[in-house]
Amino acid sequence: MWLAALAGAVVHLDTSVIGQTLIGQPIIACTLYGWIAGRPEVGLFFGILFELLWLANLQIGAAKFAEGNLGAIIATITACEVAPSGVTGEPAWIVLLLCFALGMIFAQIGREISPFTRRVMIGIADRFVLACAEGREMSLRGWTLAAFGLHAAVGAGFVVIGLLAGRAMLRLYFGEFYALGPGDAIVNSTDNVLSGMWPALLGAGAGAALLQLVSKRDWMKWALVAAVFTGGALIW
Amino acid sequence: MVISRIVKCRILCRSCALQLFLNYKTMQGAGYANALLPLLKKSSSRESDTAKAASFINGHPVFSSIALGAIAKRLHDEPQLSHDEMAEWKRELSTPLGAIGDTLIWEKFKPLLVVIAATLLLSMRNATATTWMVVLLSIWGLYNLSLHFFRSWGFDRGSELGSRVMELALHPGLTAARRALRALALVAAAGLVSVSIVSMDFAVSNLIAFGAGFLIIIVSRKLRLGAFTAIFLALAAGLLLHYLALTT
């Protein structure tokens, strides 16, 4: 649980508070978490998908934004807690689907986080500026720590709540021993249906990348370059 | 005005926490006061300078280094400048700082690098996890080093120009950067699609699901659907078509 809380705090701080160095982006945060937790393939799966799907989710100005990065880390942490399928040796698709849905839902709920912290921060910022003007060093440090602590606590708390919700959801679905992974019957009956999840979401991510990176007037050029690349790869 | 290298370094380090105090009243204002603290501590009129530094401003965090340099110069060179004049100038500065920074970095540079990272990772799915981490570390380093150099350059230019800092909005480098990012973005988006298709081994059911997801996201933008709805629609359609392709 402490690792989940730490991951939540780091992701939230990096996303919009301190540094914004990319550490909080799903492609780095989820892959890194998966690597630390010994499930790198789970981290990579959610890292790539959430990164591409939330590509246009920009944290600009006073706008409300979905907490896609926190949603991604919640999905990754929850999925990493479930053992790989005994049938395929990979994470069962049903687990990945449920965790993906959990991450998406929490990303939406997270829209209220930044308005909340920005409202609370009005009082903290005023006191910080006052201490700065009056040259009160201890008070300056105290209010800086208070601001930092608020953001870290919000990120950590949100991820812990998400993880607890994920555990409850998986326990409801798989029964008490969900951590052992879904049983053979569940895997056999769902893997076939749900294995289209990866290509469908990757396609959606590629669409989001096109919309975000390429203006409409360049779409023909983009299609040509993509055809050349794909043809080249096919020949190679 | 001469700012020593150590003070500049401290200001730039502190500017990484520019959004720590982000709030609806002054937005990044308190963050600016926090970043400029090494200068404010030495100021003979600390109280008024702090109030000027902490007034409303909101721009892109990286481009804000330009504003930090300019504010530092104005606080030093124009002690007679009133709080209201400074506040008005900072408000005017917010628009270009936010617009140029957001379009160049949030909308193009950052997505470009993460799409490149995703493409590289997809193309080496069978590599070890350590290799993935090396790729991600390289992208992370490239992003942060380039932004670090920009911050440093921006602070220097800002502290040279002072109140004339908005002239930088017409800098020819911006047009060149936009052009380069546009070309690179096109190649990266094309590369992502190609690598995704190749990574599916050209299996028909996977390609159908991929195409469904891709098209639904494009169409949903046209229909102005929210991201949440569009993603779940893409997922549902992809799953259904994939299953039908497998069973027929």
C-alpha cells in the first residue's frame, strides 16, 4: 500500500505541480511501477494505452481536466496485485479490462481534484506571500511544506482510494481469492472475447495521436508516410 | 542588472515549483514570488517587491522563465513602478506566455516525445524490461535537457529585455520550431500506426479491431463526443468486431 501511495503522490506532483518532468506520464510511471512490482508487461500495457488515449488531455490554465495519469497508475497498481492467469501465463484479459475501466472511471472522478486544491491553495498562497513580504523564514518554509503536503496527500489518498475500490471490485468478481488470479473457467470463457481489447484501444490511441499531432491539412501526407512505413516493414 | 550564476540557478530550480501554489485568485503569482525569493531577500523594498512579484500571472511553466527574467529586471531597474502597473503588464504577458508555451510544448513537443517512446516500446515488445527502461530514460532525459536549456535561455533573454520581453513572441526561432515539430509529429504519428499494425502480425481480427478503434476516435472528435464516451465506444466496437472476426 505504501508503494501505491508513494506512486500516487509522485504522479500527482509531477503531473501539474512540481517539475512536470514526464515521470508522472503513464508511459513512464506505469512502466516504472510495473518494473518495480515485478510485472513490467502489465505496466507497459497500461502505460502505452493510457498515454495515447489521454494525449489530448491537456492541463492548461484554470481548466478542469481528467486525472488520466492518476487513473493509469490506479489501473496498473490494481492489475499488478492479481497473479497471471494459470492458463496462459499472461495477465487474464478480464483482469486488464476491469482495471482499465477502473482507471477510466477514477480519471473522470479526478476532475474535481484540481478545483479542490486550487480553492484550498488560495489561503495557503496568501499566507506564503505575507510571510515572504515580512521575511519570516520559518513561516515561509512551513507554508511551502503545507502546499507540498496538500498536493502529495491528495495524490496519495486518491490512488489509495482507487486501489481499495479496485480490490473490492475484483473481489466481488473473482471471489475471496482474487489475488491468486481468475480461475481456469473464467479465463477460458472470457479470454477469447476480450482479447480484442488491446488492438481496439491501441487503434483508439493511434487515432488520438493523429488528432493531436497532425493537422487536418497534413492527413494525406500522414497516410502516405504510414503506408510507406507499413509497406517497408511488410517487405522487410 | 547582473544576476550571478548561482542566483540564476537557484531561481530556475525554484521555478520548477512554479505551480506549487497555483490557485484561482492569483494563479501562478505566489509561485513567482517563491521562484524570485533569492532576489526578494536582497531587495531593499522587500514588501512592495514581493507584492508585485506575487500578483496575478498565468503562463506555461517552461516559458515562465522568460517572464521571471523580465520581472527580475523590472523590479531591479524600475523601483518607481507601481503595483498596478506591474500587475497590468503581467496580465498582458500571461496571454502570449500561455498560448505559445501551450501550443509548442503541451500540444506538440510532449505528445511527440511520448508517441516516439510508445512507438519504440511497441517495436521492442520482446526486449527485456531493462531495455524498456533505458528507452524511457533516454526520452525523459531528452525532454528535460531541452526544456532546461530553454529555461536558461529564456531567463537570460527576459532579464535582458525587461518590459520589452513580448518582442520574443516574434522570434524567428518559434516559426522554425513549429515547422520542425509539425514535420516530426507527422512522421511519429505515421510510425506509431505502422508499428502497431506490424506488432499485430497482420492478423485480420486484430486489424479489424484496430481500425474500429481508430475510426471511432476520429469520428467522435467530429461529433464532439467526450473522451470518456469515445474511448468506451471504441473499446466496445473493437471487442465486438474482433469477436465476430474470430468466430466467423
